[in-house]
Amino acid sequence: MSYERGVVVKGPDLLANNSFRPYLCLSDDTHPFSDEEALYVAITTTRRAVAIPLAEDDFVSGGLPRDSYVNPWTVVSIRHADIAEEEGRLTEATTQKNR
């Protein structure tokens, strides 16, 4: 299964010692190997001055259980097979902020 741009997923925590972390998918089907992996930016509960806060109205569907912030400078490549599940989908306007 592949994930589309704007989807928030639960994936392996590549940045800390947690079992999973939410990420925002920024890739689309023009990304090389888009059938196998995608580029994601980390979502955290740590507020930082330049992080993008996520509010309920930023989600078209789903959501996250705690106040969360997107770190657009923390980019990782994750294989689709390593994603546990979809948490929700952000509006296009919110996804664009993360470019």
C-alpha cells in the first residue's frame, strides 16, 4: 500500500527511542520509487518556534490525540511496508505550509 501526499501516518520512530511516531507524507507519484517509499516530515508534541502547529481544522479526516507540530526540516524516507496505519489527512493548505 502506498500513501498519498497530505496523509498523516504512524510509522517507525527513526528519531528517538519510541515504538512509533506520526509523520506527514509530502511525496507524490513523481518521487523516485514512489511505489516502494515516500518522503515524510516528522510530527512531534514538542512545540518549537518554527514548527507548524496542527489544529483540528487542519484535518480533512482523522486526527492526532495530542497537540502536535510538524517539523518540516526533519525529512525522512520510509518504505510503505514500514508504515503501521493512517492517522488522518491534512487539508491541502496545511500540507502546502510544509514545503
